[in-house]
Amino acid sequence: MKKITVISAKRLAFAAMFSALAFVLTFLEFPIFPSASYLKLDFSFAVLLIGSFVLGAPLGAVMIVITELLCMVKSSSGYVGELANIILGACFILIPVIMYKYKKTFATALIGIIIGSVLQTAASLLCNRFIFLPLYMGSGAEEAFKEFWVYILMFNIIKCAANGIITVILYKRTSKLLHKII
């Protein structure tokens, strides 16, 4: 007989809380490169990664989607930026969380964050070339990608590093408390 997992109301409430906090952090975004001002850094992925380490990958995926659904209210990209954050957030967040589930060590989490960062960066190049820029720009997407691919690459490296470092600094300090109350 197959075991059915039930998500408690408390865990759902914490998932909603992490999503809301990540959404608030998206208001504190800023462009890194003036030439590619649509690439804006925020630290919401750190909150979502911490929440996913505590609550697991399934709720982590739900938190990513909820956060980006909330972000649609303030979208200036025709929802392309939110789609990008769902796909790239899943690349960055879910790999380390799944790895950490099976071996709960600092080294596993760190290696997972590095692998997630590489995956997000690679996915950002592919998805910008073939999905995001064509949706956003139409026929000028190929030329735009040729002009901005270095910015996309550097932006994602910086974004992953910043969110990964924040997660590493904050997770151990908050995890014991979070695990006690969840």
C-alpha cells in the first residue's frame, strides 16, 4: 500500500510566510549593469532556499511559484521575468534541497548550492536565448542575445553567489529555531 503524505497546516502557513517574505524582498531589487537594466538583483532566492531547506523540495517549488504569482502584480516584463524566476529559481533551489534531504551536512548544502548555481547560470543562457528574450522582444531576440549574453552570464553568477552566501550565513543561525517551531 502506498503511503500518502499530508502537509500540515503549520507547514503550509510557514510556506506562505516564506513566500510573503521573499515577495517583499523583490521590492528591494536593483540593476547591476546599466546597459542591461532589466537584469535586477534581489535576495528573494535566499529566503526561498532557506524555506526549502526547512520545508523540503515540494513546498520549495510551491513557494517559488507563489512568490512569482505575487510578483505578477508589479510586473513590468509582461510576466516574462516571473516565468524566468520560476524556471531559474527551481534550478537554483531544488537541487541543493534534494541533495541536503539525503545527507544533512554543511558540505552537501554548499556543494548543492554550487551545482544549483551552475545549473541556473547555464539555464539562464539557454532560456534567455530560446524562451525569455523571444517572448519579451519578438523578432529582435537573437540580436539582443548576441549583445547581452555576457551580462546575462555575469548577472546570474552574481545573483547565485549573493543568494548562496546569504543562505550559508543565515541558515545555520535560523535552522534550529525553525525546526523547533515547524
